Amino acid sequence: MKTPMRLLGRKSDTARTTEVAKKRTGIYLLPNLFTTGALFAGYYSIVAAINDRFEAAAIAVFIAMVLDGIDGRIARLTNTQSDFGAQYDSLADVVSFGLAPSIIIYEWSLFQLGKFGWLAAFVYTAAAALRLARFNSQSPDTDSTFFQGLPSPAAAAVVAATVWVGQSFSFLSLHGFAFLVMMITLCVALLMVSNLMYYSFKDFDLRGKVPFVAVLAVVMVFVLVSLEPASVLLILFGGYALSPLGARLKRIWFKGSQSSTARHLDGE
């Protein structure tokens, strides 16, 4: 009688293993649809840049940004987070916010610098990949209020907005402008792999009450974006990219003013 019981136990273990395997092979459709949309927008931006449609390429990067921001929130709201979704999202980010911006900026301006141009574009792509790898390897207990290094979507927004503004105002005709574009590309790449801390906006409560002035400010931002989207987006994301540097300068200035005030009081 013992042998059949052992066989029955083996069969049940096998059934449980098969059931677990089936669960593991399934993926959640809804959040991954948005991730695929972001990947498509990034790929489309590459194709548009190759065909010299630089404004469309820049806009596609911003569309990828919006879709990338939605997929994570959808997954959390519907409780459909998964390891597959996290890995797929990272791979899509490498294309949409690492490879696509570097090709756009190279095809638009950096190609004029020859080898230095494509090397600068490669440095940007490598920095975006390193930034994503560092983010994925962080401990789950890491404070999510701040990001270490400039997030790759924000970096891509700076590059895309630079192309959009330059294309709108025909800055390519200016002497030495390609060198300035290369410096911007390298600076954004270094900010991605830096140790500067950037506010993540993950603790921003959309359901909470806000002052009336905050709603008015949001309305004004929409109005400004609709009037001159390229310039306003460049100012917004450029300001975000430089925000930790501004905060450090403010702290240094504040400490200096405090020390000078203390010396003045001691002198009196």
C-alpha cells in the first residue's frame, strides 16, 4: 500500500509543478501594451530621424515618455506587476531613451563632427544603459523618493527638446553649434551616471487636495506648452536636469552667508 501512495504523491507534485510553470509563463497584457507602445514610439523616432523628419522624431520620444510613465502606474493600480514586465520595461527604455535620442541627435547635428560626433552619441547610449542597469540592481529597500542620477526619460527629453528647438529656429546654420550640441549630449550623459539625487515624484498624491494656485499653475503650464511646446519643454526638463546642481549651489551660498554673518557678529 505504500508504493501507490508514493506514486500518488509524485503525481500531485508533478501536477503542482506544471500548474506553477503555467502561471509563470503567462504575462499581463494591459501594462505591457503601454510598454510596447513606448517601444514602438522610440523605434519610430529612429526611423523618422533617418528620414530627416526631426520634429516628428522628437515628438515621438515625448510620446514614449508618456506611455512609459503610464505602464508602471497601470501595473500598480491593477496589481499586475511582474518580473517580466519590469525587465521588458527596462529593455524598451534602452531603445526609447538610450538608442533613439542618440541617433536623433547624431543624424541632426553630431554627424558634422565626424568620429567625435558618433562617439559622443555612443557615450550617451552607454550612459543610459548603465543608468538603467544601476537602477535595476538597487535594493528593493532603497528610498524611492529620489533617483540616483538623472532618469533616462528626462535625459531623452532634454535631447529631444534640444533637437526640436534647434530645428524650429534653424540653429544648425550657426557656426560652432554642432560643438555645443556635443557638449550638451555629453553633459546629459554624465548626469545620468552621476550620484546626484533627483526627485522622483513617486510620492506625489494626485488624489489629495491642493491649493487653488496650484491648479492655476498647471493651467498656465498647459497654455505655455500649447503656445511654444519645444521651448517650454526644454526649459522644464533642462531645469529638472540642473536642479540638483542648483540645490548644491544654494546650500553653498547659504553656508557662506551664515559663516560671514557669524564672523561679522564675532567682530562686533
